[in-house]
Amino acid sequence: MKRILIIASSIGNTAPGKVFSKYISLFKKNNSVQIDVISNDSDLNAKYIKLKNIHPRLKKLSISIFGGDIFDYSSAKKVVDNFDQKYDIVFTMMSANHFFPLYFGYLYKNKFKEVNWINYSVDAIPAPHGWGLSRSYSNGLIKMIKKYMSEVDHLYFSNQIMLNYQLELLGDSFKGNSGVLYTLPHNDFINIPYKENSKPFTLLYTGGVYQARKVDQLLLAVEKLVLDGINIQLNFVGTNPKAVDLSIISQAASSRVNFFGHTADLLPFYREADLLIDIDADIENDVFISSKFFNYLTINRNILCITGVNSPVRQLIKEKQLLNIYFSEHLSEAIEFQLRKIIYINYCYDNKRIFFISNIYNDIIMELD
């Protein structure tokens, strides 16, 4: 029986933590392996290693100057130096700005030479131009991954475009294998009855609005439909109202926009929704797919992705041939056109979504066996 040690930056109630927890729960169903887990946040089923509370500016300064987070590195070194258990596989799971798993994997592999090191990141490191990172910080991160990530045996990122971006940054320094592990949804499949036609056509957006992920063009598109007399409303759940500027639209349109607080149970909002809205960053050649998109795939509703022309989500849907998913650029006219089209079409549940999600983790299981 293979022994596997998983090191995760989070397995708690964070977006990356939920993804990592989902994968870990699936791995534990494999009876041919023994799995132990270390996490940087508290969990009853994992060994908890609490990191020192260092101000983010100091950590970024360290990376900019030294090409590494000296605080996370020293914590990882202390743990590995006192670690005497040998595993067949060390599986590190990381997200942006949380590098303890990466350093742990590097140090552990150097201590136990024969170990097979798998590293999975849900974020690009560094994030591409347009996300507001300083040049010195980005350069420091590139220096960091060339040193530490190049030692990985199997490297995974959360979509093909992100992986290609990372491999280009690593260049000839990386000699291992690579692949894609898509973000697993939080929910099982939900088949929700459709609403009566007399109710407003309801758009649903869940989660935050920040940086280059903006809703201005969506608001302007909704306003045009409202002023044309279309019975429509837009619900934001778990979104900070201060991040949404309703002053750009009329009072008639803003009265159709509703805000609801964060909730762990989105089912009531999915029931009321006719269309699920996903918004990517308005950045040319961005490499991210939002985690909410994969959660939306488990709901029998149409999805509108407001995204760039060459975005990872467009490539994914084209490759997997998933249905009932529509696209628009970040322009109010394009969004309005797609909304009008979707309002007047018939719904059709796409069983390809179930097949795609169900087989998402098969490749990594082969690495563990």
C-alpha cells in the first residue's frame, strides 16, 4: 500500500480550501493508498501547522528581494527537519500567496530522495499582467518557481491555458511531467424544477466582485432590457454591495438589482434563477477560470460567461462540447444581445456536464495507484 502525504495551504472554508478538500475526500476513497494530511488551517482530520501571522507587505517584500517568502520557507524547513516519516508520494496543494506547501515539498524531496513529488496550484504564479502585481514582486515569484517548482515530478494547474503559461515561465528549468486538474465543484448535481413564466427572468451572480472582475457592463445591459419593458431582475449573493456601482444605471434599473449576504446554502437562489452569470477578469489573455463556473455546471440552468475571446473557459467548453453555456465579451451590447437570445430559448439539461465533472479527477488517481 502506497503512503501519501498531502500538504495543503487550506482545507477550510476558503475557495482553494474547498477545492483541496474535495480532492482529498475523493483520494481517501481509494483503498489502495494510505493518506495523511497536513494543513495550514485547522481541521479535525488533518495535522494543523499554524504559520506565523506576518504582514502581507513583508512577505511580498521578501519575495521581491530574495525570490522567496523567507517566513513560509523557515516554517517549512523547521517542520521537515523534524520529520522522520518517509512517504512514497508527497502531494502539495497551493494557492496564490500561500507557499508553505511548495517549500515543504522541495525540502522533503531533498531530504527523502526517492519520494515522488506532485504539486497542484489553483492559481497562476505570478498572476498575469493586469492583476496589479508590481514588476519586482512578479519577477521575484518567477525566480521562486524556477528554483522550487522545477524540482516537481508531476506539476498540475487548474486549466490548460494556465498550465501553458506556467510552463513557458519555467522554461527549460522544468523537466517533469505536467497536466490539468480542474476545479471540482462544491455540490453534487441538482435538478431543479423550472419556474413559472409569470415570474421575473432572474439572473444570479454568486461571490465577489474585485479588481479586473467587474459588473459594470452587465448592469448597463440589464438597464437596456428593463427600459424595454422586459421583466428581469439581477440577484447578487455574497457580493459586497459597495463593489457594485449602481449609480451608472437608472433608478428603474437599479430597483431590479438585489443583494443578499453570504450563505452556505445557495439552493434557494438557484431555484429562483433562470440564468447563472459568470464573469472573468477583463484582461487580455487571462489564465483563470472562476471556481463558481464549475459550481454552476452542477445546476440545470443556462450559464452566461462574460469573458475574453481567447479565455480558458471558452477553450474548455469547446473542447468538452458542453451545451447550454453562452459567451459574451465585456461589452454591454454583446451581453444584452446574449440575454435577449437566452430569454426566448427553451431550456435543455446537458448530461455532458455530469460526465465531465464525474471524470475530472481520473488522471490524478492513476498517479496515486
